[in-house]
Amino acid sequence: MFNKNINKINAANSKFSIFKIDNFLDEKLYQELKDNFPNIDTKILQLNDNFGKKAFKKDKLINLEDKQRIVIQKFDDLVHSNEFFNFFVKKFFFKNVSNQNNFLRKLRYLRFPIKNKDDRSFFDFLFSKLKVTYDFSFIKNNGGIDPHVDALSKYMSLMLYFPDSQKEENYGTTFWSSNVPNYTNTHIENHQEIKNFKSESKILYKTPFNQNSLYIFLRNDYSWHSVEPIDISDDYIRKSININFIYKN
């Protein structure tokens, strides 16, 4: 169903961990997703509105053709399958515990994750109940995402890119090595603060915006990342799918 050969791509002494799976999806499914990626009106992507970025969940997509719905449902079935959930949870459980730099956070991550089913049990406190969600992400030409650390509810993030040409290779996600912790998902939006952050930090890794490569990173208080603006063409839209494992308790 999907490739399970994981490679770590940043140094062992980094403050947080990044991984990669090449040729992640079956080639046919990836190509179907690429050919049937949801459409978006470029007029709603404004650089002065969320830096030209919009993200939509499956149930918020409109004007889909029948073929698009069929292909997206195939992907939906995969992402919400037990095989998908169990693979990533088991592979990254101990890595996620060691990735945490906060003692209380380590205790939380020591609870073994189970799939959230919207039910309640007296023993819920013994486990981490996780929900898998995904968004179709669109970024306008010269748009991006300001440096930030994801919300505390984020357990793990997976990113799958859909480039149209090699011109987009440098439009990946930039990960930063910084000594400044961020305990929430606060974005640095002030121009001078962004400039100061970048001058005081180093680029840890920048993911190539290549097709069918899945990038995985484990959240902690130092997992700073951004998407840096690039000029491709006036009508260009950067397309990706972001898959998230989210704490529900």
C-alpha cells in the first residue's frame, strides 16, 4: 500500500528529528492524485492574507469532479487505515519520546498511542488517543509560511509534495536550528523579528520539493520550520498534502 523504508535525514545531535520516505505512495495512486488534485481559484490566495496560503480538509472541498472524488477517497481510505496508523505509531513511538526536551512532555509521550474512536473509557489516561487528519495545501507564487513551531496537540507531521516542474525544487520546507524554544504554535510575523530569528538561527535542512517523497518530522519546542517565498511564475500555486497525527486527550 505504501513504502515503509524510512531514512533519517538530519544529524543525530539536532534538537528535533526529520525523516524521509522516497517513493512513498504506489506510483499509480500518486499520479492519480497529482492529475486529480483539487482546483483552487488563484484570486482567493492573497499574499496579504495568511501569506498566500490556504488549506482545505476533504469535506470542505467544493466543485469536485467524480474522478477527483474517487481518487481522493482512495487516499482517504489509506490514511485512515489501521495499517497506516499502526505503522507510523510503532515506528516513531520511542523516537518521539526521546525527541521531547521537556520532562513532563516525555511522560505524556510515554503513553502508547491508540486510534481515537470518539469513545470514552476509565483507562483513557493510560493511552494517547490520536486522530489522523490531512489537508490539501495551496500557496500562491511568492507566498510562504512564517517561522513557527506546531501546536502542542500535534504528535507528528507528514508532508507530501505535488510539483509540476523542476523549477519548484527549492520550494520545500525549511527547518531551522535555533536555541530559542517555542512552547506554542506562535508564528513570528513581525518583519524585524523574522529578520532577527533568521540571523540568529541556522538552516538545519531544506526539503527538496520533489514528487512522491514523504517528509516526517517530530514536534518539540525547537522544531522551527517555515516555507520561504520563491518566484516561480505569476499563476503558480504550490500544492501539497499535509498529514497530521493529533492528540485528542
